[in-house]
Amino acid sequence: MISHHLPALQVVVPLMAAPLCFLLGRYRRLGWILSTLVSWLCLWIAVRLAFQVADGGQIQYAFGGWAPPWGIEYRVDQLNVLVLLIVSGIASVMFPYSWSSVQNEVDPEQQPLFFTCMLLCLAGLLGITITGDAFNLFVLLEISSLSTYTLISLGRDRRALTASFQYLIMGTIGATFILIGVGILYMLTGTLNMADLSDRIGEIGESRALQAGFGFLIVGIGLKLAMFPLHLWLPNAYAFAPSIVSAFIAATATKVAVYVMVRYLFTIFGHEFSFSAMYIHWLLIPVGLIAVLFTSIVAVFQRDIKRMLAYSSVAQIGYMLVGIGLVSTTGLTATLLHLFNHALMKGALFLSMGAVCYRLGNTLIDNMDGIGRQMPWTMGAFVAGGLSLIGVPLTVGFISKWYLILAALEKGWWPIAVIVVLGSLIAVIYVWRVVEAAYLHQRPDQSVTVVEAPASLLVPTWILVLANYYFGIDASFTTGFTSSAATTLFGAP
Amino acid sequence: MNAFSLFNYWIVIILMMAGFYTVIASGNLVKKIVGLNIFQTSVFIMYISMGKVIGGTAPIVTVNSELYSNPLPHVLILTAIVVAVATTALGLSLVIRIKEAYHSIEEDDILAISQREDEAE
């Protein structure tokens, strides 16, 4: 009975828990325990769903018993179950971490609000992923975005407020562009159901309105996923948000936006329209490559390590866009793999920076001289995660870059492979800066002595670090899922 | 189809551009929010216009008329209006906190202060 309703529960459980968490009010620890349990429940649901679609099937769930295309449909296939696993998996590692970190970084009276917004954000992200309805996607996108703006503004630094405001302006413009695009599609087809949309768009043929709708959607989604020139909101938002928020949204929010891009390009518009008629890859590849080079170089010059990681995130998004732009199953597999793998590596890196912030109060590189010896486990996690970010063999970063280079060479576009390698070399430089400061510099005499971060922070960080190596050594699960999802996306018209 | 039959859509475009311009060009944070609001309002009008069926009545079951407007875009846009109200409320409350923290709501002033803080780090 319950198992039939799993797709709905995936979103409804965190959504219902959010107001409950707010009502718990000053029983802050209870609110935290509730949200942690909810995140574990979400992971369990996602795993159950993954088993159900592992053989390539689909789960269709009509919300409220209203048959699609009139009612809202939730649809689970191999593509979005992967994203569901990422989002709920990352959440279930990060919610346990959040308590100590939040005690240190957020005012006690704002903490119930904090956990409420985290749950709302989780519900929104899971909903975006699972929904099969274009308008429902917009609403859930706004649920997750609005809660993210709030979470960012809870940062202690007053620059968090301006970062949040800037994100609000750009994020709302992006969401409104998506709304316009969905409206144009509705005008043309008279439907909002994604599967139905894809059938009817195929029948329209050449249409200026369809092209306009496509443009609005790409720009709107591009703003949300921080596609290169539209990424300006991201660095400050990640740098000044509370550590756990940076970690959570860096690992999930942009990944979900990339998923939405893939869903629109391949499922709704179909790869023939997107690539053969609209030549979108001629936008995605240059933009992705510029992002890889430019933002990696910018990252090298950052003094705040959280902001450095944020710029590196934009570069990693670049790799994903290049993967989509290669228009091959290998390229798309590389994108989906990197989606999964980047969530693991950025999650681990941001969590280790959260632990540094817990002891030092900030993440400026100048203050990190010599802390490698005083916080061995924390900095060890950073180095291990950094190796994965660079793409050293046996880490997940290697797997996805390997597939990306393979896809580029398959097409004979070797300059792309060169730029991918170059991007990794720049990553070596910015990771090395931290290693050099933490291990090779002496701790200045007059500075405060720091001790190792508490286990409540270290255990979740190391779970993610080990996941980086586990999925790097045994990639059969991730590559199997992603390549089968990519084949399905290319096979279906 | 003459130009006047697309009157609603001309209004949509004018409002959209006016709002978008205000968001980008205005340095005052409250004006930015107002511009954002106008921008979103234009999309509401677009949705409401697309539901109109010429000669159709309100979508209520009556014996007199068979032809009625499409109610679905109206329902959709109700949701989007709620989202827009929430965004405006959140945006304005952020402006209040920015005013408390920076004693200004002019983007140039805030940017100058932030830049000094960045350099001081």
C-alpha cells in the first residue's frame, strides 16, 4: 500500500515535516533530530525507488488519482532516480553534521527557521527532480529557491545579506524566464505534462514561437545552474552562507538544475530539435569551456577558500555542459557521472571547510597556516577531496573526466580534451595552495591554537570522502546507471 | 489579424521590458524589487491572455453557453502570483536587514562598503 505511494511521499514527507519543525520552536534539538530522521527517510524512499526502476522501467504516479495529462504526474526513471539518490543521500549525510555547525554559526532564535528552510529546500529539490509536470517544476523550483535565499541570509557576515539579495534578483529573473517558456509551450501544445509535451512538440515542426520558448527556458535554467556568464550570483552566495548551507546547495542545487536542463533538452524538446534544429551545443560547448578555464583561474586567486570552491563549482558545471554539448551517449554519460561525482567531492570539500570554520571562525587562507598538523583529520579530508576534484585515478573525479575526454576523442575534437586536462591542472594549483598553507607553513606563534574538529563534524565529512573513493574504485553502479539512462534519453525521440 | 488584436501581448512586452530595465538599471534596492514585480506581472498578463477564447464566457456551467474561456492558465497564474508575493515579501525583508546592516539601500554605497571589507580581510 505504502510502496505504491512512494513517489509522492518522497516530496510530501519533507514538505510536511517543515512546518512541524517550525512549530517545535525552541525545542531546537528536537527540530534537528526530526529533520535528520526525515532526511534518512527520504534516502530510504529514494533507494526503494531506485530498486524499482533499476531494470530500466518507469514508475508513473498520478497525483490525487487525477489521470495525466490533466492531473499532475510524478514520473520516476533511471535518470531522475539518480538525482534523487544524490539529493537525499547528500541531505542524510549533511543533516547530522548541521547541529554542531549551526550552533556555531547561526543565532539560536533563528535555528528553528534554519531547519525548517533546510527541509523546505530538500522538499523543493526532490520535487523538481521527480515531477513530470512542467508547471509543477516551476513551483517546486521557487520553493527550493526561496528557502535557499533565506538560508543564505542567515550567514553571520553582513555580506551574506547582499549575496542573498543578489541571488534573489537573479534567481527570480531565471524562474520567471522559465515561467515564460512554459507559458509559450502551453500556448503551442495545450499541455503541461512532460511526456505529453514531448509528443506534441514533435508534431509542431518549424515554429518561431517554439524557438522563443526554447530560448527563454535555456536562459532561465542557465541562470539557475550558474552557466558561465550567468554565474555571478554564485560565488558570494556560497562564500557568505553558513558552512552547512554552502555545502548542501553546492552539492545539490546546481546538480538539480543541470538535471532540469537535461530533461528539457532531451525528454521534452527531444535531442533532434535541441541539437539538429537549434544547435544548442554551439552555445553549451564554448560556454562550458570558457567556464572551465576562466573560473578555474579566478579560483586560484581567491583568499577565502569557500569562495575558491564556489568558483571551482562553476568550472565543474562547465564540464557538465561540455558533456551535454558533445551530443553523444558517452558525453551525456560523462555529464551524469560528473553530476553524481561532483556532488560527492564538493560536499566533502565544503564539509571539511565547515569544520575549519568551526575552529577558526572563517576560511581565509591566511589564517590556515600550519593547521594541517593541528587538525589532521579535517585537512586530510580536504586533501582527499581535493585529489578527487583534480581527477586523480581511484577517485570519482577521474572516472567522470575520463568519460568526458573519451567522448571528446570519440568525436575527434581533441582540443576539448586538452582544455579538460588543462582545467584539471589549474585545479592542482588551487588545491595545492591550501595544502601548502596547511602543511608546509609554520603556525604563527601569536595565533590561537586550534584543536581537531569534533567527531560530529568529522564523521559525515569522512563518509563523503570515502564515498569519493568507493565510487572511484568500483564505478560499476554509477556508470551502469548513467550509461543506461543516457542511452534511454537518446533512444526515445 | 491586425496589430490591435494582439493588444494584450504588446502590453506584456512593454511591461516586461520596463520591469526588466528597472531591475538592471536602478541602484535602489526597493526599486529593483518593484521592477522585478512589474516584470513578473507582465508574465501574469501573458498567462491570463492566453486563456481567453473569443466569444467565450466565464468557465461556469450554465445552460446558455457552450463556449467558455480556458480556466487552466488562470489557475496556474494564481499559483505564480502567490510565489511572486512571497518573493517580494522576502526581498523587501532582506532590504530591511540590509538597511540595518549597511545604513543604506543604494547598491553603489553597499558595493563600496563590501569591497572595502573584502580588501580588509
